[in-house]
Amino acid sequence: MLSVYDKVIKGKNTFRLIAVLYLVFLINPGHYIGQRMPVAEEYGIGGGYYTEESISEAEDGTIIALASLESVVLEPESLSRTQFLFYNSHTVQSGENISGLAINFGLNQDTIISINKITSSRLLQSGRVLRIPNQDGIFHAVRSNDTLESVAARYEVDQDAIRIVNELFSNNIVAGTDLFIPGARLDRERLQEINGDLFVWPVNGAITSFYGWRRSPFNRNVRQFHNGIDIRGQTGTAVRAAMAGRVSATGYDNVLGYYIIINHHSGYRTLYGHLNVIRTRTGSYVAQGERIGDVGNTGQSTGSHLHFTVYKNGVTINPRPLMR
């Protein structure tokens, strides 16, 4: 009976056998099929050997596959060790974005965002010089009550890894400094905020008045600060919760007309004013996108629209960069 080798040489599979043998010799030069590979064991990356039975063969003598090693080949231990942190620099070019840069440098988006303290990924400007670290991770701003143990527990990272990557010589960490936490990720809500997809639009319509200073629509000689955005909409149009949360207040105000206030996670609060109808009540939990009222023209208003305000920890902020 012809061996697998004879069948391949005398048949049409010479190229495939050569490829198989090349693979074997590349992994373990100087050794033949059936011999062990002590070199692999010596370097701690797993041992194993090929046998003639490792080669699968179809009825016509075609080589199908080379079976796996008897033991799994593990990643070298040296590649799993915590590395010291260093940076390269990159100047943002026109058309580049965070996701593309993350792919190009083999990092996740959280790493580039955190290391460079990016607050809005949509506003990444060409010409900005970014720091590109040699590994994934994020910064943690050390607070006065933080300890190395508590920080490690929060991010589920080994204390020694944090100590090594930050080149700490003790467990002492200083409030006000940034610690690099290897392998850690940003909170989902924080990433949504940075990427501008935290809130959905409460009404589909054009913005008729933006956040910030403007001339009063009732007295053009007076400048006033507009603490939200006005979105055009016909009376009766559905107003929807921009984010899931619990309704903290509903009512009527001489300026805002009928209004709703909803508390959300991470210190956010939203206000919906000039409503025609309120369709929720205080204490109710509402889902993102749930109808809570109708567009109206109540209170101090120049026409049918929705006034939408976002608060962060009690202070108004511009809603537009946070909306999908």
C-alpha cells in the first residue's frame, strides 16, 4: 500500500504537500514528522508533535488538513506582561476621525479619547497633535480619598499592573494626578456623551434658536442668555423623552408655559417647555423616546415650538453636541 507521501508525490498534490512540510519545518526547523519539539517547551510556549496520523486524507489521496498540535500553543508569557507606558505623537489630518485612528494604531477608541482628554469626538480638528500610547487604557484622575487598592478594584485591574505602567515606587498616589489604568474602558454613558449620541431628538424639526446669547425675541434691544434650544413643531406634535429617566416635575410657568422636567443618570436633567398637553406625571419612569407631551405655544412664546434645556449637575449646557 502506498503511503500518504507516495500518493501525493505520484498524484496531483505535490504543491499541497510542500506547503504542509514547509509549515512543519517553519514551526520546528530541523525536525521531521513524528519527532518531538523540545525547543517550544524550552521557551514556555507549549509543546507537542506531529504524527503521520495528523494529516487527513480523502479517498482520492487529497490532503485535506493538518491536525492541531497535541497540546495548545500558548501566547509567550513575555507578551502578557505589563509594559511601561510611552507615547508617540500624531497630527490629525483632514477627514480623520477617532474610529479610524483607533484602527490604524491598533487601539480602542476609549484610549485615544481619554489620553487626549477629548470632550467631543465630532469636533476633532485637523492639525491637533494627539498622544498615541503603546497600549490600551484610560486615565483616572486621582481624588483625595483614592487609594491604589480602591482604584484597582474599581477598574478590576491588578495593583501591580497599575504600579508598573505608571512607574510607581510605592502604593502612594497623589490627588490631582492622572493614573494610567491599563486595559480599562470608559463608562458607557461617558462615551455616549463624548460621541454625541446621549440624547435623541425630543421633536423632529429645525432649531429656530440656539443655546447661548441672543437678542430677546420680545425686545430686540435686549440681549439675553438662552439656556436651551428651540425646535420648531406644529401644535399637537408628539414630544418624546430625550433619555430614559424619572419625571421630577410637571406644571405651568408664566414663561415656560406647560413644562416637564425629567431626571436622568450621571447628573443629567432635561426640561421641555411651551407644551400644549402634558402626557405624564411626577414620579413616573419614562423610557427614551416615550411620548410625554405635545408641542404647544403656551407661556411666553412667539409661536408653536418646543423649548428644550439640558442640565448637567444643576448647570445648563448646550444640548446640541449631545444629540444623535
